[in-house]
Amino acid sequence: MSSQEHSVAHVHRDDVASRMGMWLFLFTELLLFGGMFFIYSVYRFTHQADFHLAAKELNTVMGTFNTAILLTSSLTMALSIAAIQKKNKNLSIFFQIITIVLALSFMVNKYFEWTAKFHHGIFPGSPELLDKPNGEILFFGLYYVMTGLHGLHVIIGMILIGYMTRLTKKEIITHDSFVKLESAGLYWHLVDIIWIFLFPLFYLIT
């Protein structure tokens, strides 16, 4: 085997290992949120009326808007990968930046949503919340924990994609070496998928 062939084989093995590592990481993330979804399901089953009443306190319009933002960001992330595969570096960078901007927009909306809840005294440990039935207390406890953890993942995703943008600019990520960007895309798609479950569970309870 020539040195060039050996180098290509080595890169291929590294790419496979990187992809496997990312899929294993995503699996642990699914276990984490899956456990939370299970806890949510149990409490919702035992406090159906309270959960339904508490959900009315959430802003469905803002939740829908955030869902549209994240779905669009998933598209722009996929387009950035497609662009680099077609050797269009600048277009890939453009879509990565758009993805970051959309993620930031999501967090800004979430900030205003949380601020509104705090303004109305609906936050963990507040007298107003503690006066409510146990089911509503559980609902908002889960709401803050699960959406807060999801928000942390969004922030991590923004940092990760920003780093990928830097690597793309420096041509470390190229049309024949884009597994890092692909892995970042997988992570971002997971973040979006988690929100797709969170949105109906908290905002669309019937």
C-alpha cells in the first residue's frame, strides 16, 4: 500500500470512529431526555386537570414561533453541509452563521418568555406558585428543568457551530473532510427533535 493510500485509509477510519462516537453521545442524550419524558408522562397521568390548567399560562404563539425557528435552523444546518460537499465554502459559512443567528433568536424569545413568567411570580419556590395545586407545581418544575436543559443544549450548539464556522474559514473543514461539521449537524438536529417533543407536551396539552 502506498503512503497516499495509507493516509486515505487512516482518514476513513478516523471518520468512522468520529461518527460512531457522536452517535453514542447522542444516544446518551436521548436516554437523559427520555427519562425526563417518562417522569413527565407519569405526573401528567396522575395530575391531568392541573397540567391542563397550568399549560394555559404558557404562550402558545411564542412556542410555535420558536418551533418554526428551530425547524428552519435544522434546514440551514443541513444546507451548510451540502454546500461544503459541493466545494462552496462561502455558502457553507453563510448557512452556519444563519443557523447561529436563528439559535440566538430562539434563546432571546425564551428569555422573554421566562421573564414574563417570573414577572407574574411563576417560578420555582415563588409564593404564587406554591399556592397552586401540586399538579401545577410539578408542571412548572418540569417546564423549567426540561426547557432550561434544552436551552443549555442550544447554547452549546451555538458555540459548537461557531467553532465549525472557524474551521471552515481556515479550510480545516473541506469538501473531502467535513465529518466534524456533519457531527455538529447531528447534534443540532437532536436539539431540534427534543424541542419538537417539548413543544406539544407543555404548550399543546388538551
